[in-house]
Amino acid sequence: MKRWLHYIDSTVLTMAILRFVSSFIELTAAILILVNNDVKKALLINGALAVIGPLVMMASFSLGLVSIAGQLSIGKFVLIITGVILILIGVLK
């Protein structure tokens, strides 16, 4: 196991850990929804998840972009940032 982790890029590992944390939060929210068994509370929990999901996505994108920033042209970098912004607008509106 230690050998396997040694070969993983630290940025990729951090991005994966962020996704694992996000998954744990989602699973916890699903359990809370089932335990509470109330539509109003379920909507509140889903509302909180609507904020957490894009934040995790932005953090993950940011880590990846910082890691490959030297390999991208400015045009591609602007396109990626524009795409992320459009995704956030679509999710939050």
C-alpha cells in the first residue's frame, strides 16, 4: 500500500481526498434525511449540500489548475475558468 501511494501525484491525491470528504458529507446528509423523516428538514439538508458541492468542485478545480498552469495557454486557461463559472451559475441559480 505504501508503494502505491508513493507513485500518486500529491495534487491528484489531494483532489481525491476532497472528493472522499464530499462523499462522506453526502452520505451523512442522506442518513440525516432518513433519520429525521421530515420533508422540511430534508430540504434544509439538501440546501446545505447545494452549497458544499460547488465549493468542493471549485477547490478541486483550483488545485488541478494550479498544478498544470504552466502547461496551459492563456486562452485555454480562460476557457476553463469560464466553464467553471458557468457551471456554478447553472447550479446556484
